Amino acid sequence: MAERIRRAFRESGMSLKRLSDLSGTRYASVHAFFTGERDPQLSTVQRWCDVLGLELRPVRRGKRKGG
């Protein structure tokens, strides 16, 4: 998902500041994610996806226990 967010951001042509403003998240959080310094919280990722027009949805991985 991180790569999809980065790609959508690059394709959007917006600045980190603009993404920060539109998503209501701190610039430091946006910058830290895009420079690889830190992973954001899920709620922050949801805000960025909303701004970038991406859908954040759960994905099942592997087999479930008992099934």
C-alpha cells in the first residue's frame, strides 16, 4: 500500500505541504513517511487515501485457523 500511496502522490503533482493541508495531518508526518523515516498510523493513511482518491480496504492474507 505504501508504494501505491507514493505513486498516487507523485502522479497528483501536489506538494507535501498541500497533502498535509488537504488531509489535516501534520507536515512532519507526511515528510517522515515520504522520506522513509517513519510509518504513519492507519488513520493518517486513510486521510491520505481520501485526498489521493485511493480506497483503503482490508486484505486477507494466508489461511485462517480452523479452515
